[in-house]
Amino acid sequence: MIQALPLFKALVEPVRIRIYLLLKKSPLTVSELSEILDLSQSNTSHHIKALRDLGLLSAEKTGQHTYYGLDARELAGERTQKLLESIAELGAEIPETKNDATKLRNVLAARSEDTFAAWRLEQPDLPYSDIFAHVAAGRRGTVLDIGCGEGDFFEALSLSYDRVTGIELDRQHSSRAAAAARDKTNIEVVTADAQNLPIAAASVDAVVLRMALSQIPDPLVALDEATRVLKPGGCLSLIDAEKKTGDAFLRKITAHIQSGRALRLDFERALPRLFMLRAVKKIQL
């Protein structure tokens, strides 16, 4: 168990608190942390070493990259959790943490784009949009496209649903998506956070998350939000990549779905590099 005094000594630097808060959300490489923190890789490595020496971090090598994350076993104690909660509260007093969250999202988005691009090169003849539109099911009512990017999936979805609402946090992307849909009366774009949707509960017939959930710092929160806005009997469709960080992303998502009372997992398909699944919101009797 990590002792209190060494823990506070190690996290006395604001940069290390920022690292701790980032790694609470996702394992990252030194290069990714360096980009987010705007520090040299050598300086970032120095802070990582201090946290590793304390026992706060674990490291997992995947291919050419080493991903650092919080060591769940070391942090499992109730006393340690209380200490870290106090330290996390200090993050609100560090002005850089807001930018850190935005940069983290960009880093995770770049990972997804790289994975998706590599997959498309390997599978050029696989009509993923048609397959995914079919997985979405329903083909009626309103569909919510969360993490819609620049709206490149709108056309496929509008063939299947009466109305498409795109959700995108990045203002540049949402502006381009809105411009692309300007002449479409059945498509609207909303600039919003997937973790806090400005959508009424039980108001949409389907939710689509295409290469989006893995980009979100708190994917389970976003999954719960997507579930909240679904009508009973509505479908939630997800296509994404297993993360390279060894944190079993697909297993985490399916376990969350199966552990709750709201969704029933009814379809799962593995593809090269990617996976698809569909869940149906249960109708409460």
C-alpha cells in the first residue's frame, strides 16, 4: 500500500497531478502525455519515473509503444482512495487541466483515426457503412449520431431513418458537418459533449457511436447518456477498435451493458481490428 507522505511528496508538483488526472481517464504513452502537457519527452519521462517509483503507475508494452496507467492494485485501498480524492480536488485549481481534457480527446481521436485508416487499407472491399447501417436496425424514426465528426455518415443514416441528429464536441467539425447538411431538412447538428447530452430522456429511436466511444475520456458515462436518451425498444449500435493499451475496452463496454438493467446485448461481431455490437433498450413492464 502506498504511504501518505511519499504520495503527497510525489504529487506536490502540479504537472504530476495533471498526469494523475489524465491517466485516470486513459492509459497514455510518454509521447502522448508530452503532447498534452506541452513538455519535452525527457521532462515527461522524469515525472513518469517519479510516479512509477512510488508504485502509482503500471506499464504495459504493446507493439512499439509503452502505455502507462494507474496501478489498480496499489490504489485499491480505502485510505489511498481518500488521499487521491483530496489530490484530485487540487486539479480544479490548476488552470491547465481544462486544456488537458481537450488535448486528451484529440489524442484519443488520433488513435482511433489511425486504427480506422489502417483497417480500411487492409479491408478496402468491406462495405462497413452498409453493414453498420444494417446493424443499427430500426430504419425509422430519429437516430442520434454521437461523435459525428464532419458528418460523413449522415448520408447512410438518412437512408435508414426519418431524422438524423449529429452530436459533435469539436466546433470546427460540427460547423463543417452543419455545412454539409445545410440542404438536408431531416439532418441537424448539435455542438455538445457526449457525456452530457442536451437531449430529452427516451426521445430517440436509435443511437450510433462510430469510432467515437473510444475517443471519449469517460466512455461509460457517455454510454449511460446514450442509453438515457433511447426510447424503450430502441437500438444502440457501436463500431469501434479494441484499444492498444491493454485495458480490454470491448470487455469493459460489454460488461457495463450486461451489468445494468437498461440494455440487452443482442448482436456482436468481430472484424479485423474492429468490433461491432448492438444493444436494445429494455421495455419495462
